[in-house]
Amino acid sequence: MRSLIFIALLLGLASSAMAKALPPGVSAGPSLGGISEYRLENGLRVLLSPDPSKPRMLVNITYLVGSKHENYGETGMAHLLEHLLFKGTPSFTDIPAEFAKRGMSFNGTTWADRTNYYEVFAASDDALNWALELEASRMVDSFVARKDLDSEMTVVRNEMEMGETNPFRVSLKQLLAQAFMWHNYGNDTIGARSDVENVNIERLQAFYRTYYQPDNAVLLIAGPIDPMQTLAKVAASFGKIPKATRSLPVLYTAEPDQDGEREATIRRVAGSPLVLVGYHTPGAASAETIALNVAGMILGDSETGRLRAQVVDAGLAASTGQFALGFQERALALFILQLNKTQDIALARAAALKQIEGVAAQPFTDEEFARAKTRYRNQLKSRLDDVADLGVTMSEYIALGDWRTFFLEAQMLERLKLEDVNQAAGRYLIASNRNLVNYLAGEAPQRAQIPAPPDVAQLLKTLEAETPSADTAAFVATPLEIEKRTERTTTASGIRLALLEKATRNDAVNFVLKLGLGDEKSLTGQAAAADAMSALLYAGTKRLTRVALNDMTESLESEVQASTSVEGVRVAGRSTSKHFDALLGLLAEALKQPRFDAQEFETWRAQRLSQLEQAKLNPSARAGEELALLTNPYRPDHPLAATSNAQQQAAVKALQLDQVKAFHKRFFGAQWMQMAVVGGIDKQAISQRVEALFGDWRAPEPYVRMVEKESVRRPGIHRADTPEQANAMLMGTLPLALNDQAKDYPALLIGAYILGGGALDNRLLKRLRQKEGFSYGGAAFLQAPITTDQAASMLLFAQAAPENVDPAYLAVLEELALLNDKGISTEELKNAQSGWLASRRISFSDDPTIANSMASQLEIERTFAFSDQLEKSVAALNVDAVNSAMVRWLQPSDWTWVIAADPKKTSAAATGEKK
């Protein structure tokens, strides 16, 4: 019955104030629970709470500005303003003295969503008039002066220092920072010391002018007041303030859902051990947060909570507690464990987390629910008992969006069921949503004292100029010029070399070495061994450990990267002219005598399995895997056959080190070796050195290049599920029975460039990124064999959010249809030719790229004359040639598509899907 009476009082309309005539310029708003709202023409909202039972009055003004509204470099600004508004206005030059003269109790408080100022005083019309005139003057006329800021700085610093000596405040500051990685709720309201000490007075004044305006404030007056007379007083004092002409800044930063527990440890000398645990919950006005507030009481109440029974009474902690941080946009449910120095923080923490996160296993009982609900109801009632508390209480609810959320909370509490509380606890009080701070007290902590940044101008005065290296000769990066300077030779043992002598900066030498391995039959079942060989090939030799080999490579000013697959071995890197000979010797040792360390092998296995596990739900990896499996043209046991992630993991787990050793012994040799070197080299000396190092190294298995097959066509859209992934991937492929010698190859190459090459200036990204805003990135390109195999393919991919990936797919289909139906324009072709040829010049100016091209040419007995002819063919293309080739080869209906996305987030707008 008492609870029903309480709710009736809360929801009751205000007295007969509404029936009386309102002062000019004042309009009436809602009334609830004895409080009535009014509004002035300048936007100020006024709340009146008549209460004749106590001879005290309250004037409280709430500004909807707090630490969440501060920009970079402005942390603490809302709190600084709170201090400076007690420094005076032209009409009120000594505010503290005036408060004292009137015996007023006063204060100001700042929090994340709001700032408030209040005065409590013995009921009197004179005191009320003075308080209203003061707040009206402070709203727009406060000095906010540099001299006042300087004098107040020591006070604010002292407030900071007080916080730094309080273990709970220190821990809460850390917890908020880790719980809110993006939102300003993660900033301590008092601000960063550097921001506060260096605050720009002009920026502070601008902050004041923006937020301290009638339309951003709510004035509350409570006590033995006459509503109409009080409204007239408010209109006289605040009504003269003009309506603000500025627009309030729109805040849009939202904290993403937490995806794993976060923990931090603070070490200090003073205090006693403390554990603070926080869980994200919805905004404070949410019904679920009300349910979680009840759950918090059941768990953490200092007298009756589960933590008291299971942690404190068990002797694991000295005390426990709980409370909620009721932010507007997202709240936090907090639990506290206080320990003495003899208690084990790890044991106490584990016991507490078992209770907090164990509600699903041990649901709350009817008795616990009833007890907590009664306590919660009583706390709400008590907050209206005294006018002194009413100001801060209502400021908190005003900050949630409306003062009536107080009464809404009471209503939600009464309608709450035990089932709601258990469900909310199971949903939010979980490990992945947990933020935890350990406060450890005792010995003085070791801290890395970070000095101030150096004065770069002073440092530069100590800089000693180096002797510049010799000027490098100009190098013309065209295919024919490169060909003129390239020497191709074959050693006595059959090793093919391509050597380009040229001056380079720092005498750099770049190289690429390739080995052919086995054939289709002998390489069957060897993919995992070849994969492992990549990791072990330059991970030590019989003579040198991995560390020793890397140290020696570094001492030779060199870098080496090695990779192995069933398609061959590739070793690439750089050195210098004076060290290249020694590096060749080290390469020979690594290739011919790998260490095959058992620990290195197990490290590779663990890393590879980790990579594959990560790839299982990665949208890009899943789309690529699914597309490869769908279009695989090879029998299942073929060395080039596509395999699933699961198959790859199984092969890695089953692989033994002896199999890798056998792979090396069986397939590695130099009779199918090519090497390209670019830089300041002695060509004759390199030929002799390579022959001496590798000439007698032979592999038992012969090398026969495996023929590439055209991919299988599986037209339509296929899907790969990647649950809980924030991104999605669209991939498509179109198999083409041609190679890079085909007549239509140049036209298709430039067509692919127009479709999805050239950075952002292509049809794909103009549509998906610049017009629709679906995708951050995407591309289309032609991939064709440099051999005689007829196994090219056009490939396309685009990233998008899951909800946009289906519309992006439909947009891509439209662009392909337009390209096929209407073709390209003369301007598009001209721009594409220019861009493609320019990118070729850039690539041929890069020594590693030249070395890689030379090595590939050696394998198929090609020269840069082919590259020159390709450039000429592209430059000679006309619109008709490109359009006819595109129509001939790129039919939109022939593409195979895969969308990898979270199925719960996609729009599934595409038609013709295949499962």
C-alpha cells in the first residue's frame, strides 16, 4: 500500500498553479509529482516545486554541459568554468561574501553530462530575488577572466592532488579511461593536468558563451513558494536575457560494444588494496539499467549482498559495495572490493567475479529481489525529502534528457519482475563486458619518468654533416633502356642469370633468386611441407642458429626474405656492393644446409595454426577461400588444388619435421635456378661466384612446370557466413581462356584499369565510394599467365559494412552492365592509358621490381622487349577495340560472386542467390 501511495504522489499533478494566469512570456509545460514545468521565450525551462512544509528554499540551475562536451586540449574546461562562476560579474563582484552575509548554503558540481549551481536559504522573498538575479547574471555576464583563472589554478590543482591521494578516485579514473576508449565519458571530469594548466582563456570564454545560455539551462525552485509570484520573479530576472543565436554543437561519438575483458593495475605506496569492477549498461533511463541497478544491490549491497556473504564473510575482503554511474548515453554498473594488506587480491577478485558473472548459473531468488526492490524504492523516496538534495538529484535526471525520468525510473521499478533482473544480469554482467582495476598498495612503485620532449632546434646544432655519397648516374626507366643494360647468361651448370649494373644510392644491390621444384606427380601431398619450408629456410643453418644467421645478415647490411610453395622457391632481398659476395655465401649455406630446428618447427606450426584460426571468420579470407573452392579446376589431390581452412589446419597439425627435411632433400637443387641482380655489381665475378656456390647442387626430382588450368565458372552469388564481424567482403571472378600474349590482352588490361584500377579514379570506386558511400576500398584487375597456359581471370573485390554489402553487389552488377552495354568513353580511355603507362614508369624505376621482372623473364626466356611491345599496344588502343574486347569476354552474367558477411546484419537484397 505504501508503494502505491508513493507512486500516486509521484505521478500526481501539481496543485492549482496551472489554473492561474501565467506572467507574460511564460508558457506552461508538463506537471508531475508536485513539480511543474514552464518555459520562457528565450528557451529557459523553469521547474517549480512548492513545498510549504519546510521553511527553506532552493534555487538550482542546471546547465547541460559537462566533461563529455569538451574538445581536444579542453579537458577540465567545464569544471574550470564551475570555479570561475564564483569569481563574479559586473553586478555581483564578491559572490562568496554575499552568500556569507545571507547565510546561504551553496555549491556547484560538474559531471559528465551537466553542471549545476545551487543556493539553499531560509525562506524569504528578498533572498529568492537575490539568488535569481545572481544566477541570471552568472549565466551571461561572468568575468571568466585571465586573472581569476590564474588565481584559481592552485585551487584546482589542489583538487586534483586530493583525487590522486584517494585510491578509489584513482581507480575510478583508470576504469573510466579503459571502459570508454572513444567517448568523452572516459575523461576524468577534473581534466588532464596539462590541459588545465595551459588552458587558453579565449577558448574557455568561447566554451562559456556557447553553453551558458537560457536554451541550455533548467532552473529549479523549491520550497514554500507561490508559483505565480515566483514565475514573475523569474521572468523579471531571466526574461531580459536574449535568446541565443548560436546552434549547440552536435555530439555524435558513440562508444562501440566492448569485445573482451580489460584489466589494469595501479601501484601506489599509500592506501590499501582495492578492486573496482565495471560493466557497460544501457543509458541510465533504460529499463534494463533499472533492472541492473536491482541486480547490483542483490550482489553488492554492503550488508545483505552476495558479495558480503561469499567474499567478506569468507575472509577474502574487508568490505564490498556497489553503485551505478548513470550517464545519459551509456551507464556503468560498478562493484567495489576493499581489502586489507594481509588479504590476497587474486583470491578475492576470483570469488567476486564468480558471484557477479555467475547469475545465469545461480539466478536471483524472490527473497533477494523483494529486498533489493524495497531498498531501491526507499532510496528514491528519500531523494525528494530535502530541498538541499533535490537540486543535485534533479540535475542528474535533467541530464538524462528530462526531469521526469526520475518518475519514470520509479514507475519502471514498480513494474520490474524477477525475470527481468536475471535476464539483464545474464546479458550484461559477463566477462567480455568487464573492466577491472586492481589497486595495489605497499612498496614504492617503479615508474618510468618520461621527460619533456627535446628541443629539436638545439639538438640540430649538434648534428655533424656526413660526407655525401657519390652522385648516381641518371637512369632511364623504360623497358628498352633496361634491356640494353641487362646481361643474360647461363653458367656451366645451367644456372640462368640476369645482371643489371647500375649506380645506386648507398651502393644498394637488389636480387631475386628462384628455384623450380618437382612436378605435378611428385609434389602431390607436399603443400604443408612446402609451407613449413618457408619458415625454416632462413631460420638457421647447420652451423648457425636463427639468431646468429640474422645477426650475420645484419652485419652485412643486408635483408633476406624467403618463401616456398609447391610452385617453387623465391628468395629476395638487398645488400650492398661490398657485402654482396659474402651474402651470396650465406644464402648458399642457408639454402643447402637448413638447420631444421625442432623448436623453430613447432613455433611455425603454432603461428600457422593461429593465422588459420584468425582467417576462419575474417571476411576477406573467407571470401577468398570460398571463391577458390567454388572455381577450383583441379582434382582434390592436385598440388595446385584449392583447400579449405579446415583441410589446411589438419595438414599443418599432421605434418612432421622429418617430412619437411625429406621435402628439402628431394626437391631442392640448382639445376632449375634463375637469379636476377640489380645494382653496383661486377657481373663476371657474380657469375663465377654463383657457379662456384651452386653449380654442383642437384635435386633428385626433376622440375617440370605444372600447367595452369582455367578456373571453373559458377555464375551467381554465393555466401560465406562471418558472424560477429563488423566488415564484409564482396569478391568476384570471371575465368578467361587466354594469357598475356593474347590479342585481346592489352584491351582487357586497360578495361580492368578503367573498371577498378588507378586508385579512386575508376568506375568501381566512383560508384561504391564517392557516389553511394558503400565502400572504403575495392579494385578490379586482370590476372593472366606469362606462360602459354590459357588460364587468365578478371578479379574484383569491394569492402563494405554488412548492411551495405548487398546494395554494393547490386551496384557492381549495374556498373558491369553499363560497361558492357554502353562501353567506355574516349576520355576514359585516354586517362586510363596515361595513368597505366605512368604507373609502369614508376614500377620500372624501382630496383626490386626490375629484379623481380628479370627473374620471371629468365624462367620463360622473355626479355623487356615484350614489356615495350605491351606498352605500345596499350598506347595504340582505341575505344572500339576496348569495347569490343569487353563485350567479347566480360559478360556480367558469367561472374562468380561471394559475399562474406554476418548474415544477421546483411540486407540480403541480392537475387538469384546460391546456397
